[in-house]
Amino acid sequence: MYLKISMSNGKPYLSFVQGYRQNGKVKQKTVEKLGYLEDLEKKYSDPIAHFKQVAKERSKSETCQKTLELNLSAKLPDQAALRKNLGYVVPKSVYSLLGLREYFQKKQRFLNVDYNLNSIFSLLIFNRFLFPSSKKNAFETKNFFFESFDFSLADIYRALDYFAAYSNEIQRHLHSRVCDLIGRNNQLGYYDVTNYYFEIPYEDEDEYDEDGNMIKKGQKKRGPSKEHRKDPIIQMGLLMDSNGIPIAFNTFSGGESEKLSLLPTIRRVKKDFALERIIVVADRGLNTSDNTAFLSGKNHDDMAGNDGYVYGQSVLGADKQFKEWVLNQEDYLIDTEEDKDGNTVSFKHKSRIYAKKIQLKGTDGKRDRTMEIYQKQMVYYSEKYALKQKKDRDKAIAKAKELIANPGKYTRATSIGAAGYVNNIKFSKETGEIPDGLILSLNEAKIKEEEKYDGYYSIVTSEKHLSDTEIRDIYKGLWEIEESFKIIKSEFKARPVYVKKDEHVEAHFLVCFVALVIMRVLEQMLEKKHTVKQIRNSLISYSCSYLEQNYYLFDYRDDVIKSIESVFGFDLSKKIMSQAEIKKILQYKK
């Protein structure tokens, strides 16, 4: 605010005026009319000096009341986008804490490109975090944020090639910053694999040299889809720490077995992150002879320096001797614990150190090598788990009975979960349908065999010194990685994948990975008081509408916003904020 001297009726007239910008143009608004200079000279010896000082003091005063005049009959122009989101200041702040802006600034110095890598990457992160969509839509809706994103859609696709090239380096960079910011147990890693589909009708072709040797395997291949789709897929392996924060990821062909993905990932992570030892925690799908042998070796008591594992193990899929040990009720101990709902539940458990013989592949690819490894095997029984297994099986049996009665209604895809309980079932290779004339019946023997093991679950580990409780507690952390995949797929909508080039696919998953790191770090900063869905919903809702004179109206506040204020030091309580105040919030640095 300042003092303005204007002419009115041929005489100097004083007033307080507020300057502001609108659509890039400087405008003025009269805040208070003071009167003619000649009248004011009767009250003040020097009215101009006096009111200049008043204007200066009012401008500095935080309690100075500002008023806006609104034209209640004003209409929106034909093309209007007056609403903006400010919730993105939170992922932007974590982005800053993780040093990503500085990382891309350093890279930019050595590149001869006329677009800003950090600007493009940050837009893709903010978009994926709050309004997940295609790269094209992210570009088209970029004005919903307060940042000035000065690049073209073509620039985004060009930048994806650089992001793919920097992928492993960015993962190392984030690892270092997470260690500084949150802390990380560098010896414990949770690993799992999922896949993502492409809405395309074809697979990628493998590339071969002149001698017929494969030089590059196609990435987008049909394989066992988690969504039971027929589209080509690509697979993603994710390694996570005990806080639920991702450490690293890798992508591989949809036509490869997920069991083969673990070893390359562990080799790379140990090398890139300079880790001496890592204990891999994984679901039973990755519990293979090759993986256990690679991680722990023979694991005799006098062996040191090897890595380790904590794997789930199927009781139903185990050998006869193991099953007999499970059902033998000798040596079981009874314990109680409190579940996530605060209820006290009991379970029984037992364990043993066991010398297990496994078969490994030789140089010719045949499993003709025998190796003896020592592992601690633990089995526990839970009544709650038994009821769940029975409920799931009853549902599948009901579906199997319906299939037997009406086989024409089912195909290979729609009979998943039920076909295993049907004797003599077959499917056409061409159509996936069940051929006519088959005599189908319920597999009563299989049902009876499964019932014996309801409620039992086994965990095996190389860490022979761990107690049963420690083993179970470590393994229970695996739900965090399942939750992470759920966040990527459901909250960040990483599927279907719309980009085609291998480099662009890698960049797409890098963006999803970084968005997940930011979310998990934010959860830790908020002490896990709020769920991912609650955090995203609040930040999406924390948006504003343009009023006049560069002022914006906010209409949302909840407990998540209040938690964010306390952690980041923001004041997000104001109903109306100026653009200058908003820009100050967006310049957050800690």
C-alpha cells in the first residue's frame, strides 16, 4: 500500500492505494480516500510526509485488514481455469528434501538441451502423486499447479530417455538421502514382483545377431498376469527397507519367471549401494533352490560373510517328511499377541534346524547337482488363518460345483481358482473353452488333503540364531511391500502403461518409484498417523479458486492438513491467501 496524490476538481487529492497484478498487468485499487490536500494541511503540518509514514506502517503490519471488492454479477470467460492445487507443495517439499532438484541441475550443466529436466521430472512426479494420468494429460493440465512449466509435450518424451539413463543413479541418490533423512537398516530388504499390462495387441520381438544368438529379449511379453489379462505385460521387482521405503527396482520381460529376477537385483544393489550383507525377505513364490543357495550358501555354523533370507514356504507344496513334521503335535508352543485391531489372539508354533538337500542346475542346465544347506524352519498355526483358508476354499468349491454343472459358461480365464478342484478338466488351446463331452467331478481327495493343513504356515530362514517370534515379526513386514504395489497400481495408477519405447517404459516406472519413495518418506515424517489414501485425498482437496487482485480462496482443512503444518511449518489455515504468500510457501526449504 502506498500514498497516491491525484488531481480532483483541479486540486491535489490524497488516498491510500494498493497495487497488484492481474493477467500480467499492473493495476491499482483505492483502499482509503483521505481528502483534499488543502483540507488536510489544516490538521497536519506536513500531510504528505505523515500519510506516507502511515502507509508504510500499515504495509508492514501483519494485522492490517485487507478488503476485496467482488463484482457479484461478473461472468466467467468462455475459456476459464481459475482453480489451482496447492496440496502439491507437500510432495514438492519432500522432493526438495531428497535433493532431486539439485541432482537434475548438476546433470543439466553437461547437456545441450533447451528444456529443464528438473521442471519436467517434477511435473511428472506431482501429477503421478495427486492426479495420475498419461504424460500427455500431465502436460495438458500443468496449469493446475502454481509452477511455471515452460516446455512442450515433445520435450517430455525427449526427457524420458535421459530419465531412463539416470534410473540406477537416481536410485542410488535416493538411497543416500533416505539414509540421512529417515535412517535405514541396510541389512534387511523385502523383495517382491508384480506385473503391469499394456493395452496393445502384440508382443515385443526378441532381437538376434547373425549367428542366431539372442542379443536383446523383448520386454512386453504375454505371461502370467496378476490381473489375469491376456495383454502383454512387463514385470517389476521392488526391494524395500524395513520402514516400507523402496530401495531399488528393476524391470524385466513379462515372459520371464519372476523367480529369476531376485539374484540380478541383489547383485546390483549390493554393488551400487556398497552393502556388505543383506537379508532378503520374500514370499514363497521366490523360495527356490537357486535363490537360497545364492544368498546363504551351505550356511554351516563356521561359514560367514554370506547373505541371508527369510522366505515363506508352502506347507501343501512341501515334501512328505516336512508335512509329517508339521502335523506332529509334539514340541508346539502356545503364544499370544495383539492383532492390529487390539484383540488378543493365540497361536502355536515350533521350529527346528534342518539340513536340507536341494538340487541345483549344472552348466548344461540340468538339475543334477546336490547341495546340502542348513536352515531354520518354523511353522505356526492360527485359528484365524484356518478360518480364512476354509472360507476361501469353500468359495472356490462352490464355483467348481457351478462349473461342473455348467461347463459351457466357463473358460480357462474365468475358472481360475475353481479348476483345481475339478477332475478331468481340460481347456481348448485355441479358445480357452472347456470341450464338450468331458465327465467332470469334484476332486474330493484334494479337498480332504488340503483341510488337514488349514491354519498352518511355514517360514524358513538362513538366520538360525533368530527366535520364532523374531522370524515371524520380520516376515510380517512383507505386507508393506504388498501395500506398496497396491499404492503404485491403485493410487498412482501405473497401469495400463501407455508409453512404448523400452526407455520410456523404464522412465515411467522410475517416476512411479520416486513418487512411492516420496509418499513413504512422508508417511514416516507424519509418524504414520494417516493412511496413503487419506493423505492423497487431503492434498488433492487442498485447492483454491482465484478471486481478484491475485488473491485465492481456500475451502478445505482437515487433520491431515494440520499434521502437515506441524511437520513442515506451513500456515495452511488461511481462508484467503495472496499469490505472494502462496509463492513463499512453495519456496519451502528445511
